[in-house]
Amino acid sequence: MGISNYNKTCDLNRPSNRALFLIELNSISSVTITSGEVSNINLDSGTSFQKIEADLDTIIRTESINTGSPAFSYKHNVEFILSKLRLEINDLHDQLEAASPCGIVAIVVDSNNQSWLVGWNYIEEYVRALALESVEIGSPENVGNFILGSISECKDIPLDETQNDYVLGRISDGYDTLPFASDLYTIFNEVDFNNRTIEPYTNAMTGVDYGASIASSPGSIVALGSYTVLEQSVDLGNNAGDDINALVGNYTPQKEIWLTSIQAFKPGFLKNAGGKIGFGMAGFNANGYTYNGSSYPVGGAEYPINPNMGWTSRGAFDNIAGEHGGYVYHHDQPSAYGSHWNFNKLLDLSGPSQASYLITIRIKMNTVSSPGNGNNDGIYEMFLGNECVYSSATMKFREYEEVEIDLYLMGIFFGGGAGQEALRDEWVALFWTKEWAPDVDHPQYGAGAVGLGNTTDIPGTDDAILTTYPPVYI
């Protein structure tokens, strides 16, 4: 290997590391390395990388090289500090000890949003994973200082002697820490409504916050307790409420989107009336197809399904059980009314005080074998907090590749048929929303669905926002 130019860049460098994820080596089934970068990680079913919330600026990743030509060894360390001694630190210590004989693999995310895989290399793969090297727990700082480490020993390997008059030793399986091909995820929009001016929330504001709006009647910024929020409402006797319909992904259609929001509902919300509410997305129809004079061509109330039809997904409340759930028009829908799936976990909407909820929806487009022939492998998942309350990896959202995720939908709507109008004035409040997507199959989840009932960290939900807006009663 010859020495090539290294060109300096003028990008801002942010020191330190901001996030750490750990997993037992045995939970990794494969790692794909493309051009020196991690392009995919496949995990065993039911396993995930676990986030370690270390103290700020204490996550340290080091790679030291012992130069001893022609053989080199690389020493890898991941160090972090946890402050305030408590039982959970002992638990983590025990878990890391138990995992060390087989090995531990880490993802370190630096402050430049570059992710690094430590404990796996592209020559020996899994044989030199990290292990717990030292732990110091105690006073006077009352912290736990954890160090994970590994060593890769390099060997002398000769070149083909038939091509040379003599044997040259060369470096072969010393290894660098592997960068990920992209960030863990890309944030397209993050909107915090607190500290906004109390006023109507206009289409122009929607355009600023979400990139572009289509046929929106978005609501108003109002005071709610000590916060300001976006209130979307519907009046007594109406089934036309407020809606935000905005283009996702900074105007760029996506194949996978996670949409996270913190929402609250009017105390005593009359959910049994039935309707659509909050957190949704949609995909434009293929080949210019329209139905029913729609103002924007997405999937809807049609049966049998035209293969050119797109799809929509919204939150819903059941007019029989009163359960909160999801309402989807898709290519396997059983009737013109789509499919409705409940959370199987009732939101407390009865009042008189009212909780706020962290709600996330994940949608990933199904693959398409050929034009007009979609596969049943799309992903549709809902979360309350960090708990997955509905999960399907067999969805068919589309029959054509050109159908993707185009629209973000957030609003409130009652009925759709006679007798389903709002029985009184109702509202839903948005504190904060984030729209984001993995650039590759996310190492916490792999390529498939998370699975019903699993509790895990949702990386698009920053810890800081939950500190600002913890689940509260208003």
C-alpha cells in the first residue's frame, strides 16, 4: 500500500463523544464492512444495543498503536464515568463482568456525529472483542469509572515468494476502529413549541417548521399550564378539525421515517365518538393516479385497491372501545375503511387532570419485486414512551417503488359519517415533534421490527427533551 495524500478540511471539529451503546458479542450475527466502513449490523432476534448514559464528556475512545516493525499491535479502550453511586451501577458492573468472557462490542458516537464500532475488526471479526479491564467505584467523587479494552496482535505474512527474490514482512491484521458509513440517524425536523408567541399557527409557520405545507389548517399556539403548545381543535357538532399536512424529509421522500411527538389531550376527551387524531404519515399515489377528487393524491377509502394507490397512516380513537390506536389505508386493507389497530393499552383520557404522552410511529416501506408486485415486508410500529405497543413487519404499503413516504400528518378529526360529529369542543396539544430516519438499518433494531412489548431506547428522542417535557399531568 502506497502513501497517499491526506487533504485537510475546514469543517468545524467538535471534541469529545456524546453517546455510548454496548451489546454482548454473542448477540451479533454479522457485520457488513464496505470500503472500510460499517454498512450494516444484523442482531439476533430480541436483542439490541443498550445505551449507557454516562456523565457528560466522560466517554473516551482511544486507539493506541505499538509500533514494532514489521509487526504492530493495536490497543483499544472505551472508558466512561457514571456519577452518583447507586444499585444500578453494581448491576451494570455485574453484567459487564458476565459478558466479558465472550466479549463486548461498543458503538461510540462522537460529537461530530460520526459513529465508531469498537470490539469488531474486518480481519479477525469477533475474536478480539472488548472486555472489562478495570472498574474504580467510590469516593471522594462518588463515581464509577469503567474501562473496556482489547488488544489485536499483528502477524508477519510473507508476500508470494514466486514473485520476489526475498520475503518481506507486511502488516496484515492490526485493525483500526471502524467508522459507520453514516450517522445513526438523520433528523429532518425538530420543532419545540414552548416559548412561542401566543397566536394563530399559520400555514406560513408550518412551512418554516416542517419545510412545506399542503392544505393545512394547523391550529393555534396557546398557553397550557407553564408551557406554550400547538393546540389543534374541533368544535361541537363538526367533523372538520385542524390538520398539518407537510412534506417530510426536507422535501425529499423517504423509505423509512420515525415520527416522535409529545402530546396531551383535553381532560375528559370524548374518545368514544370515534375519529382520527395525531401522529401520521402518507405516500403519494403512483403514476399520477387520483381518486374521489382528492386535493392531494394519497391512498384512502377505496376497495378493491387500485395498485397505483398510495397509503395513509393516522392515529385514531375507536368509537366502540374508546381505545387509542392507528388507522391505516394500505394495499392489504380488508375494506374501503382501511385497518384500525388499537394500542391494547388505554391512554388515560378521562381527566380531570390530564397526562402528556410520548408517542412514536415508525413506518418503513415494503420492498417491490417488480412494478405492480409489492411484498409483505413493510414495517409499521407504534410506541408509548419507549414501549412498543403495536408491531407488524408484514405490511404492504405499495405496489410500485415510486410510492414512498411523502407527507407528515398531524391533526384532529371526528367521524366521517352521520352521527359521528364532535359531541363537544375537543383539542389535542403538541409540545414537541421530531421527524427522523436511520441512514442504514439502525444497530439497535436491525432490519426488522422491534416487536410488541419490547422496551428500548428510541434514539430519535433525546434525553434533553424528556428532561424539558417529562410525562406530566396538566
